[in-house]
Amino acid sequence: MDSGDNKKKPDKKAKKSNNPTRWAIQVFVISVVLSAALSFASGEALEGADLIAAFAVLAAFILLGILFDIIGVAVTAADEKPFHSMAARKVPGAREALGLIRRANKVSSFCNDVVGDICGIISGSTAAVIVLRLQSLLPIRSTALTLAITALVSGLTIGGKALGKTFAITKSTAVLQLVGRVLHLFSRHKKR
């Protein structure tokens, strides 16, 4: 018997899912579509909005970036074992959490890089809109105002993500359990 007969043929499905070029193209397309959708939503929310509403939009994008950063870190720090026992007990969301852990590299890339970067860009453009509105209301045309708003946005984003990372690492099971339940709810509604 030829020793070549004992070799396993590569699984086409596994080969497709591990193709880095395919993943890069998917991330590119998802990024373009998501960026356009979130930019449109931001533009619509800011159009004609007062300063309080503009700051609310800014805060929403900063918080969204922090939230997805927490999920991205939690998925890489989580252990499968608790979710296996939860899945055996048919705890809602356990299977979804296991699926996230098994695709940790892609989930983390999507949450941290795609959503996180898009939120960072949109919060930057929202900050620019706020600066322009403040300059039209105040009698000053100062770079100090631009620097202050930019520094505030950077500090809130970076500080929030630093706190979020610590939380995500120490509470990764709880974070993924919650995310799994949310995904479970969406999948139940989708099946109906």
C-alpha cells in the first residue's frame, strides 16, 4: 500500500475559512459598508443638531468603540470550559459564546480593528463638527479649542479602552455570556 494513500485530503471548508486573502477582502468590504452606514447615521444625527446632541453623538461613538474593544479582548482571554458546561445545560447563549471563542482571531479583529477604528474616525469627525459649532458660537478662533476637544476625545477613548481591557480580561466569561445571550436572542428572532 502506498504511503500517499494514508494522507488526508485538505478539507475545502477549512481551507476557505483559513484563507488570509479571503479574510482580508471580507474585512475590507465589511469596513467600507459599516463605515458608510455609521458615517451616514452620524451625519443624519448631527445635521441641525444642537451642541448637546452633538456631544451625545460623540459620546455614543466613543462608548461603542470601548464596548467593542471589551468584546474583542474578552473573546481572546476567555476559556472554553465554562461554556461547554453551560452548553451541556442548554444555557441560552452558551453555544454562541463558544462560536465566538473558536473564531477569536476574526472576532477580535472585527471588534477591535474594524468597529474600533471606524468609531475612532467618526468620533474624530464629530469632534471637528463640534469645534466648528463652538467657534461659530464663541467669539474665538483658536487652535486651543481644537486641541482641547481633540485631547478630550483622545483621553476618553484611550482611558475608556484601558479600563475596558482590564475588565474584559478579568471578567471575560461574564462578558461573553452576555454577548452570547444577545446573539442568541437575535438568532431566535431570525428563525421566526
